[in-house]
Amino acid sequence: MDVQTLLSLLFEPGFFTSEPVRTAAVIGAAAAIVSGVVGVFTVIRGQSFAGHSLADVSSAGGSAAFLFGINPLLGFLGMGVLAAMSMELVRADRASERDLVTGVVTGAGLGVAALFLYLDMTTSSTTGAAVTVMFGSIFAIPASLVPLALLVGAGALLAIGVLYRPLLLSSLDPDLAAVRGVPVRLMGLLFLIVVALAVALSAITVGAILSTGLLIGPAAIALHLAKRPGLAILLAAVIGVAVTWGGILVSYDSYEWTGGRGWPVSFCIVMLIFVAYAVVAQTGPARERRQEHPLPSGEKPHVTSAG
Amino acid sequence: MARGEVLAVRQASVSLSGRSILKDIDFSLEAGEFCGLIGANGSGKTTLLRTILGFIAPSSGSVTIDSGGKLASVGYVPQKFALDPYMPMRARDLVALGLDGNRLGVPLPSPGRRRKVDEMLESVDATRFADQRIGNLSGGQQQRVLIAHALIRRPRLLLLDEPLANLDMRSVAGVVALLRRLSQEFQTSVLLSAHDMNPLLSAMDRIVYLAHGRAASGSTDAVVRTEVLSQLYGYHIDVVRVHGRVIVVAAEAEDDAQAAVAHDPVHVAQVP
């Protein structure tokens, strides 16, 4: 089999010339890079639930955008940022309390989304809105959305770049950061707003509900592989782009073997993430420990000798 | 504050949620002094440290730190530092954050920065595990890395909250010896909280003894005495010295205090 045949098997005809595929690849990559970078901090800070909650609440904005015919990215963005600020401004110092606040806000946001989607369906009979908002329709993204998406992505990356060190320190331990004069609460607020940007980008790509997969998955995989922060961030971005493009390819090719119906891109992306995580989770720090801590003879940890 | 003093706590009282935690705490530390903050669990050690750090405002009295013109005047090693093994951070990354973790922007590789981090890691004998994830280090190794993080800017005052808890005996001795050496080398005053004073007896220049929200301070010999501790506790306490160790015993156990005193040598009184 020559290379030509192999490539044509891998990439169905028209893949590289299709306008929707190209738009999907660009926006998908932007969403994946931002989600990967932001995701590493989200996981380190133990805010995966907050990230998911922001996505759910932003779906209210996305469905409102459909109802009123405005740019869906702006809808997700506006609602997400609003939710981020209200979640952070509610003074909830205990983790359990914070969880409750997040949970209640999430419920309310999804409720509003349900209302808007219902109105979408009854007033304008756009039955596709629910699927698009919740699960994404990456091939249906108009090319006109690309500049705004890239702008939002660049803004999020710039913010992470500027906040990098104080954010890392306060994610590690708020007290250590506070001693160094880092405004820890402000850091938390700014970070959650950046999460809202990442989530909005993912929402138009894989849908609001599945954006958690793109936010947490590549970051989780990267944390298994990298042992320094910069490398973990880079790796998460690369893995994100790889699974996103891989998912687009599998979805595009699937039209061939599903008789023209095709599988949704979101499904393909999150399945690739799941499989990759399942493979990587077999390895990780546990193995590193065995390799890097050979016990030198005569030096035993945790010896309790008398005296 | 008097000349040579790095920290002055003057008649400081602290209330949390309307409950009085500390009353009229009064002591000071001079440059390079090594001081143990000794007290049973719940005696207010962490509250006192957090007050000195400025996280809690005293309801009366004052806390003054002489920064000596330095920006980073206080280093801090928190008590609870349970790191997830997946945290993508090597020992040297945490130490580097001690150097410039408050600065904006992504750190650019620089030979000067690298050299400072290497030197600091060497000072705490952490070079051997400098490139391992902190989450995978033993408790004693983590303490060394945290101490390096806190000291890399050469602060005049280093506060440590129960750094010896959960360490095996060999690590305890190692960490105490390290702190004693660094406090002299860097002329940094060390204030270290512990519920057991024994590992610190040979290292301490000064002891601050907390009980019932009050403190007695002075040299170990002046404070850890039957009369002083009895006055601090408000009932009779025996200080017993056996095999170079100090055991504080309540003769008549007063309700809940008894058990705690029998196990955790602790307490206080005003020392002239």
C-alpha cells in the first residue's frame, strides 16, 4: 500500500478543502489550547466542579443568544463571566459551602437554559438549538465567528501569561502566596473569569455540557506525564489540539461508514480524551516513585529508633 | 521597638468570632534568635502565628516586624501542606516561586535565578531530590523544600507552624539542626510552633509557652519551671526532668486539662 492510498483511507475526500472543516479546525484548536492551559490550573486548584458549573450556567447565555439571534459566543461569554464573578464574590470560605453555592448556581443556570431552549422551540421552532448549545455543532460554525473566537482565546492566554507566577503560587497554597503579598482573592476572581472565557470557546466547539471534557481531560492527562508546571501546560494544549483535530477527522470520516449520518464531533473528541486518559492513568507518579527513589542501603525512611 | 529586635508582640489580644483566643501576649525576638512556640493543641499557636503574619488583626495590642528595609521580611512554612502527587511541580520549582512568585509574567530562564535556587537547595541539603515532584517526597524532604522556599529571599523572620508534626524521629532531629544552622548563617530569627518542646531543647534561645490563651516567655530554664507553669495554668504543675527530657505533669488533673498535660508538655506564666 503506498502513502497515497493510506492517506486517502485516513482522510476521506474533501477533508482538506471543506470550508466547515477548516473553520472547525481553527476554532477547535483555539478552544483546545485555551482549555488545556486553563485546565491545568483548574485541576491544580481543585476547581473542576466550578469549571463544569460555569459551562452549565453559560448555556443559559448560549440559548438566549439563539432566541434573540445574537452571536452565540457572546451569549456563552456574557453569562459565563457573570456567573464567575457572582460565584467568586459570594464569600464562601469553607470548601463545603463553596460547593453548595456552586451547586445551587448551576441548577439555576440550567433552569434558565431550559426556559430559553423551550422558548426557542415554541416560538421559532429551531429544534436544533438544544443540541447545538448543549452538545455543540462544530461543522455548523460560521467562518465569521473565527476572528472573535481567536480574540477571546488570545485574551485568555495573555491573562494566564501575565498572572502565571502569582496564580501558580496561590493555587499551590493561598497562605504562601498571601505572605508574598499576592492578592489571593483577586487572583481567584480573575482566574475564574479566564475559565469562563475558556468554557465559552469550548461551548461553541463541543457544546456547553461537554466543555468540561476538553477543560479537564487533556490537563488530567498532562499532569500524569509532566512533572513541571510549564511542561504540563504545554502538553495539555498539545493533547487538546490532537484530540480535537482527531475527533474532527473521525467524525468527518464517519459519514462514510454510517451511511451519511455521521457521528457528532463532540462525541469523537471526548471519546478520544477518555481513551487517552485510560491509557495514561496506568502509568504516572506511582511508577516514577519506584524508579526515582531506590532506597540506598542503610537509609530507610520512617525509622523510629529509640533515643 | 527596641534596637536589635526583629519582632515585637506587645500586649496583643486576639478574638475570633467573639471568642477570646489570645490574651495580652507579650514577647520579642532579636535578630538570629531561635524561639520555640510551645503549647498543647488548641492553645492558640496557629492563631498567634497568623496574627504575626498579618492574616488576623489583634483586637488590642500590637505586632511589629522590623523589616530592616527589606521587602520580604517574613518567611512562612504552613502546617498543612499535603500535596497531591500529581502536582506538576519539582522541588526546585517551588523554591524558585519563593524567589519571585509574586512577580507577574512567565519566568524566563536565567543563569542568575538558577544559581540562586541551586544554592538555596544546597543549603537545605535538598540537591539530591531537587528534580523530583514535591508530592512524591517524604515529609522531612518536603519540609526542607518549604524552608528553602521561605528562606531564599533571606527574610529577617521565619515562622513555621508545627514543622515537626508527622515526621519520624530522625527527620525531626535533622530539620531542627538545619533550622538552627540556617538561623545563624542567615541571621534570621526563627519562631517555630510545636506541641512537644523536647526536640527543641538544645536549639532554643527562647521559649514562648502558651496555655489558656496566655503566654510566658524567656529562656527555657526560666519558663519551664514548676512555679511559672503552675501560675500560667492556674493549678499545680510539676516539671520533671528525666534523661535530658522535660515532662510537664498536672498533679491534680483539672477536667479536660489533665489528659492533655500528661501527654503534651505545654504551658505558661508571666516571667519577670
